[in-house]
Amino acid sequence: MAAATLAACSRTGTGSGVRTDITARMQSAQAPIQQCYADALQRNRKLRGMMVVMFRAAADSGQFGDLTVARDEPADMPLRQCVLGEIGKLKLEKPQRTSIDVTYPINFQPTN
């Protein structure tokens, strides 16, 4: 069993409604991201650690893009690509007039 803990986003100056929207979108990706991790554990059963993803919610559309990884403790390229692919499918329910930069930590820990 795998656990990918999605923590709250951090962004100074972003209203609570936007933070809630970002958190809800990331929670909606929790199952696919956990599957990314489960697949990675098949390759390396000791894989664990924090991945910090940075992305931008685009102005007007709210689409998550410009994805980068600021911290990658698991250091597993297929896991990284899978996680970025899942996050790249997301967009805000209520897009804003300006783009929003987000830093979002994901903690990968095996549960057994």
C-alpha cells in the first residue's frame, strides 16, 4: 500500500477561497498520484520522501501549468513525470483574473 500525503498549498497573498480551490483540485488528484507512487514502489520498494511541486494557475482559465519540481527526495524520474502529468490536468474551479504561483508539497511514504 502507498500513501502520498498532499499537504496544504503555500502562497502568500492568495485569498482563502483560492487556497481552498487549489487544495480541492489537488485532493481530486490524490488517487492518481497515489497510483503513480504505487507504480514507483514496484520499481523501488524503499522509495520515499518529499516532492515539492511548483506550478502556476493561469489567469482566466485557471489551468495548472509551468510545472517544476523544487525538491525531489524520491529522485525517481518516472514518478516525477507521472505526478506532473496528473497535476497538469487540473484547473481551478473559479479561475482568477491574474495568474497564481503555487508551491505544493507531496510526501511519499510506504504504508506497510
